[in-house]
Amino acid sequence: MVSLGFDIEEPSEIIKDVKAKLQPAVRDKVDKLAFGDLKIAANIEASDNALLSWKEFIGKIKEATKGAAFYAAPLTNKGVINR
């Protein structure tokens, strides 16, 4: 098997994993996320005792993407994404 340096997961498995981190009332909203946000969300940690609200969940995605945008941005101030 050839490894490309990253894991390729089925989108349905990622969606299932992400939904398990959320409160039941907001799980259907996951279907509206972009695939890139789903990949970020898959790395968010949540305990079974404290499932995330939608607001908390989106906040964690934004927090993660701000850090990524800062490090991936070119050396000019025009390249930083404002999410």
C-alpha cells in the first residue's frame, strides 16, 4: 500500500465522528459544513459527558482555522483570512 502522508477517510465516517461530538439537537447541521471544516472538526475533542453546542463547535473550528490561516499566510498582511 502506498502512503501519501495523510489519511484518506470516507466522508460518511468523518460526518459520523463529528456528529458524535455534538448535542443531539444540532447534529443535522453537520451536513451543511464544507469538507475542509469537517476535517478540522474531526480533530476537535469532546467528551461524552460534555457534548458541544453548535456555537461551541463553530467556535472551535474558527479557532483552529485562525491558527492555520496565520501560519499558512504569505508574508504580506493581505493573505490572512478573516473568519
